[in-house]
Amino acid sequence: MKKRIFPAVVLLSALALLPATSFALNPIIQTMYTADPAPIVHNGTLYLFSGHDEDVGEANNFNMKNWVVSTTTDMVNWTQHGAIASLRDLPWAAKEISGWHGFDNGAWALQVIERGGKWYLYAPVQGRGIGVLVADNPLGPYTSPLKKPLIAAEHDSIDPTVYIDDTGQAHLAWGNPNLWSVKLNKDMISYDTSVGENGLIRHPMTIKALGERIPADAKRGTSYEEGPWLYKRNDRHYLFFAAGPLPEPLGYSTGPTPQGPWTYGGPVMAPQSAFTNHPGVVDYKGKTYLFYHNAALPGGDGFKRSVCVDELKFNPDGTVPVVQPTKEGPAPVGTLDPYKRVEAETIAWSSGVKIEPSSAGGQNVRDIHDRDYIQVRNVDFGATGARAFTASLSSTAKANEASRAKIEIRLGKLDGQLIGTLAVSEAGGEWKQQWTEISGASGVHDLFFVFRGAAGEELFKFDYWKFSQGALPAGKTTD
């Protein structure tokens, strides 16, 4: 029997008649559980690195084996690239957690930064130390340049944040229950040992710096809990963090430098449906966004979390008003071009489907069953409009005889205007381009791929798609 994150039939019956603008587009990834968001902008693309809560694992424990990444250029459609690094990429971790969880658990909150054409991934291993991985591009492969943790376990090694200031100095901060930081050297895999305590800077845990904890806790005198995030706006540095007690709200402090001294600013977000939270703040296309996580997906809880995003605004004096989470997420900041190849795992909202590494490279959509669907937002077909649709599919079923698999291509909503139907043909398990004619697709619309076929069967796999303004390719038919 199929294991789903989303019960598609229930969602379809509840949402089929709603307009596209009412669809809940937070959490932004529905094919898996994600947590601890770490956004970064590079060359016009927003990369969202995050942790990955497994669907199945030890009860009442975090089950995290790898880190994943998704990208967007419009803030509504997210291309999912799957796992880009795992615990197995940190060889020292096997010794550090031997006899406990080994390589099977502990891929906690990361942050990634680019410098000099290299990408540096900083992540804790179940509190056993903070490691660093290096790659030539954001999607990896990542390798370990050290045979030990960059930050040892005894220094509250959890939830690193990394930031390069205007002078080129890189800073790494982390910690629970205390807030620590170091000044990274130019190599980004070592730190300046001439400051602090052999390089380690332990920040004052005062109410003035980090806010009062309510109710008071004899072991923790401030609201700071974990998950720090360094960010700069104008001449002011911000320290966003997960606050306490549990369930965690978000708060912030400000300071003149990335090392403080910090002055508490106030709350940023009330506690969400997971007992943890983790801020990630980034500027993109003229707006600022706050990423966070909750437990909103079906089956979600404190150990099965999901990343969300909303716009973050600032008062004229630089203070931060409390962010009210939304189901709709932010407005689009661009349109999607359907006349270029689009990966099937580029999704605004989906039901039932998951992703996997593709034999053709990259990822593909799998676990496609009857009534599952994918929504893509803000697709610009132009004034001329589309006349044909191409999809790369892999199917072992004889679609017309057994599964009767097809893709209904609709505009606006799940039962919206039907602009084409692609009958899926058997491809012997290989990837095969398949075509159909399109009529009525012009202007800007939300696009729905609604999958239909025999109930209970996995129908096919979906790699990529593309519309064209010309007729079907010569010799091709819709059969």
C-alpha cells in the first residue's frame, strides 16, 4: 500500500472548487519533511538549504540523515534537488558517535556560504561537534577537509550560522544553551585563535543582550535558546534566534558588529506547531524574507517539521515587527517561462508525490497515483499561447490497457480549464518524451498537472516538461 505524506483524495474533495489564490502554499516543500531553513542568494537564485526529517524513524526523536536543497527565482515555485550531503560525508563523525547512532542519525541544523568560488557547509552532528564540508558548487559533491570537528562538542556545538562582514571577515556563531562565536580564517575551515579563549568568544548571557526568559529559569537567565542567525541591514547587525522556553518563539537582538555587543530587540514570531523553530533571514529581489519551520503537513509533529517562508518587514527605526505566519506565503516576484525545460520537481504545491534521484541525472517525481497532482504558480504563456506540451516520462505499465494513465493539464484550479490531456504510453522503464496538443493556454495562470489512472497503482515517473508555441513535432501524434 502506498505511504503518503498527503491524502490526495481528501485534499481534492476539500479543495477542488477553490480558486488557486486560496491554496495554502506554506509549507513550501510537501514531498518530504524539512527543518532548520538556511537560505542564501547567489547569482540571482535563492538556494534554500535545510535539514530533512525522515518519514519513518525512532519514535520521539529527531531522525535526520542528510541535508537537502531547493531553489527558486520567483519565491513561489521551488525546484527540489534532493540530498546534497549526508553524515557519511563527515568521516570523523563515525568515531564521535560510535555505538550511539553511527551514520544513521544526527544531521542537525546547517548553514552554507560561498566564498572565492567554494561553498562551505557548516553543520552539527547530534551535538557531537560542528563539522565543515566544502564543494565547488552549491549542489555538491561536498567533501570533508578536516579529520575532526571544526568546533568541539564541549562548546555547546549546535546550530551554526555563518556570515561574512563588509571587511571580508567571516564569523561563525552557534550554541545552546550559551551563545558562542569565532572569527574564521580566510580558508573558512579554521579560526583565529588569538581572540577570546583560544579563539572561542563566549557572549554575555544577559537580559539586556538577549531578553528576559519568562517564566524565569535558574539554568537559563535569558530568552535565548538556540538557532542563531546573523544578518545585516543598513548599518545594523541582527542576531535572530529561537527563544525559550519551549515551544520556541523567535526573537532578535541588534548590535554594531557581528560579534555584538547585543541589545535585545523583542519577539519576532510566536511559537508554531512544532516545539522547535529556526530562523533564516535573507534579502531577495528587493524584499526580505523570514524562513522558519512548523509541523503543518499531515503527519507532522515536533520531529516531522516543514519549512515555511513569509515576508519580513522592518519599522523605520530598524526594529522588527512581529511576523504573522500565513498559509499563502509571499507574493511571487517573477513568472515561470513554460517554453523552457522545467524540471517536474519544480513545485508550488503538490499532493501525494515524492522525489528521487533520476537515472537521467538530477531528480524526478515518483510515487504518482490516481488523483495526485502538482501545482505550478504564475506561469506566463504569453499572448500567443501554447499549442503543444512535451513531458519526459518513464512507465512500465501499458497505460491504455492496464493503468489508463494520463496527465490532465488544467489552468487556475484542480478542476479548472482543461487545456490538454497527455495519455501516457508504456516506455519499458526508460525515459521517453511524450507529446500532446494544447488549446486555450495564453496569459498568466497557475498550472495544474492532475494525474489519473487505475486506483492503487503507481502510474509512471515524471522527469521534466515543456510547452511550445508551434505544432506537435513532425511525425508525432497524441496517441
